[in-house]
Amino acid sequence: MLQTLSSPLPARRLLLSASISMALLSLGACGGGGDADDGGAQADIAAVAEPAVAPCRASGNNVFDQLLGCVTVDGVRRHLAALQRIANAHHGTRVSGTPGFNQSADYAEKVLRRAGYQVTRQEFQFQTFLSRSPSQLEQVAPRPVQSIENRIMSYSGSGQVRAAVARPSGAATGCSSADFAGFPAGSIALLRRGDCTFAVKATNASAAGAVGAVIYNNIPGDLNGTLGADFTLDLPVTSVSQATGERLAATAGLVLRLKTDTFRGQATTSNVIAETAGGDANHVVVVGAHLDSVDAGPGINDNGSGSAAILETAVQMAGMRVRNKVRFTLWGAEESGLVGSTRYVEQLTQAERDRIALYLNFDMIASPNAGYFIYDGDDSDQVGAGPGPSGSAAIEKTLQGFYSRRGVAFRGTDFSGRSDYGPFIAQGIPSGGIFTGAEEVKTAEAAALWGGRAGEAYDRCYHQACDTYDNINLRALDVNSDAVAYATLYYAMSARPLADLRKKASQYTAPVVTWPEHPPVRQ
């Protein structure tokens, strides 16, 4: 059963859906993070005006160099400043289903229309999630009483409980009901990440009589997860780091107090879709990024960065004569489980899917402690879910070539279907893209390769209020905005029959996605 709101709430923002009467979230602010010089950030945000539309006059033999010269970091930052300004006007968030997202989509539509594109807004409903106040986790016993840093699991139920803590008698991950044999009903379950979805863990714990659940990471760093939109149990569920979880697991006589205050309900949002007037309509290059943030913050790196790079690329490509049609897409409700991209792919006919030559995905391309990752289309890393559909390896090589020419070291990242490429690879559509890291901790080896700070997350503000205009690595934004422009133009102009890249969907087995949340890391 969906939670209902039983009492009036302070006015913050209203969901634009008749299914939801009112909702709120209390959002704080924390500092930025990054290697960029952001001294003028607030002035940049305050000064942002209507986006200038000045298409690149690229022609002749050096069209790639000309386009990359036109797609500037300043141009991309203007779009980021606009998104930050929108978030500032809507209590620090641009989450789908709220005016903050709707105005972000309005802004993107205006930019694309002024550049000369025909723009479509594809509306759809989805199950939204809001945390109306920060989750609280407190050690009550043994004393002293102390607060514990935690992250609420998206789609957690509401509740306030004080109870002894118990672990499964079987596997610590709690992925089987048998793991909870003898579990003391009325306890808070302490579970380790891994082997199954967070929803399975929480459901098994609830069935065993748990009144709440705390899930701890199985790798260093914080854990940001989702139970998925189908999770409807009224069970409070939160997460802690690996170090915290292991400390709690070793504490005898542990009693915790856990409080969550959440809203789950139907909301309406949209995708923004624009395409070139020219180009072969039988060989469509789809370029996409999700436009929404989580409800905790403005989402400027995640994923204003990918959206802004696509917007600026589209503006600068306006009017170019392309060989293959290009479709620019900004997705809604990605943070709710890839909903927008999934709805888009689902509503296409098979003939329309067959006309899509490939999909390029750009999600989190300017993390402050950045790495440079390319989706592993050929599974050369032999990690995780396996290769993408036939043709994905060619996209990977195109992006590798770009980085090599720029003198930027790169590594692969697992092609698991946890970002908006997921629905495309499920249909056998070749896909690829770039990523600069999320909450995973940068190793000493990675820091030696790329610089930055070992022992810290690639993005320490991932899914937090501090993912602001200041939370951007300007070098990564500059390099990767050019990567977006290069890959888009490369396939827009490709003389090679793009149909040769792909096989029919029946010839490709998509990976099983166990956690529809985009950082491509192991669960």
C-alpha cells in the first residue's frame, strides 16, 4: 500500500500529479568539492541569462576540430549555472515529478528550440520517492549514545523504531529466507551488501519479523542504494559504510534507534527529445543523458554534467549537414530506476528500434576526484556482466581513440545496464559512453594514473545536497564535453553503414540488472 499524507506539511514544492496531494523534503547545504577554481561560481549563477544560440560554422575537412573548438567549457558551464539556478529556486533539487525538474526540462527545450530543433516532450507517470526529513540512526546501547552517519535507501518505508540489532544466522547478506532461521522478531536487521538486490534483503528481513534494516557496504566508502520502485513494505531501511557496518557487527548488546520519514506515490514527468532535420532516418544516432537529480540535491555532476554537454553539442551542431540522423535525448526519472529511457524504448515499434544504429550515454562526466572510464563494450576487462551488443566494442574503440589523442589515460567500466543504456542494450542496440566515477573510493593506483586524492570517493557529494555547481572538475568537464561532441559527430558523419554494427536483439542476451542505480559497480 502506498503511503498517504495524513497531515498538512510545510509548503516547499508540489508534485505535478493528481495522485499526490503534497510532499516536502528538508534539504540542507554542504560545501562543494573539486579541483576547479570556483571562486566566481555564485557570480556565474547569478549572471546566467537566456542561453545564447550561436551554432558552430564548421565545414570542410577539419569539421571535427572546428566543432570541438566551438564546444567550450564556458558554454557547458552556462547550462550548469542555469540548472543550479533552477535548483536554488526549488529548495535545492531537480528531482523528477517536481517543478524543479519541470523547469529544467523547460530550459532544455528552450535551448534546443532556439537552436532550430523540433522538440518533443514525452510525458509519463512513475512511482516517485521523497525523503521528507533526513534519516536518523543512533546507537542507544552500549553507551555513550551516539549518532551514526547513514544514507536512506530510496523507496524505504517510514518508521521510528528502537530495538536490539540482530544479524542473519546464515549468510550475512540475507539473500535467502533460510538465512533468517531463528531471527528474533522485533529486532533491527544488520545486513551486508552483496549477492542479491537490496529489496530482497529487506523483504526477507521483514518476513522474519525485523522492524527495520541497516545495510552496510562490502567495499570501502559510503553506500547509496535503492530498493526499487516496486518496494512497498512499510519498513525503514538505511545504509552505512563498510567500516561502520563492521564496527556495529562486532558490538555486543547493540541497540539502535532508526527513523525514516518518506513519501512514495505517483508523479508525472517527461523526457526531452530533439533531432536533426537531416540525416538518414534509417540510421539514427541516439545521444542521451538523464536530466533529473535525486531529491537530496541539485544533481549538477549527477547528471547536469552529461546533460549540459549534450545541450552545448546540440547547439553547436545545429545546421550542420549530417549523414545520419542524430536524436538528442534528456531522460526523466532515471534516479527512480531508468524509467524515462525504459518508457521511451518500450513505446517504439520494432521497426523504429531497428532504425537506431547506436546509443551514446553520458552520465556523471565531471566528478571532482575524476577518473576517466569508458564502458567496456567488448568485455576485455573480464569483469562483471559481459560485453554489450555487437557494435558496442566499436564505440569503445572510438572513445579510446579520442582519449589517446588527448593524452588522457583511461580504464574500462562494467557494462552492467545500470544507467540509461540499460534499456537499449536489452534490445540489442550497440551502446557506449563515458563516466568519471561516483561513490567508489579512488585507489592509490588510480590517483597515480589520473591525479586527485587516493582514499576519497570519485564524487564525495554523490546523491547529496553538495552536488552543486562547485562540485565539478573543470578539466574533466572540458575533456569530456569534447568527447561528447567528438563521438556524436563521428557517428553523425560516419560513412560506414551503421547497420553493420549491430545484430538483432534475439542474438544478444542482456545482463541481469540487480540494482537499477547507475554507478556501474558491483553490488
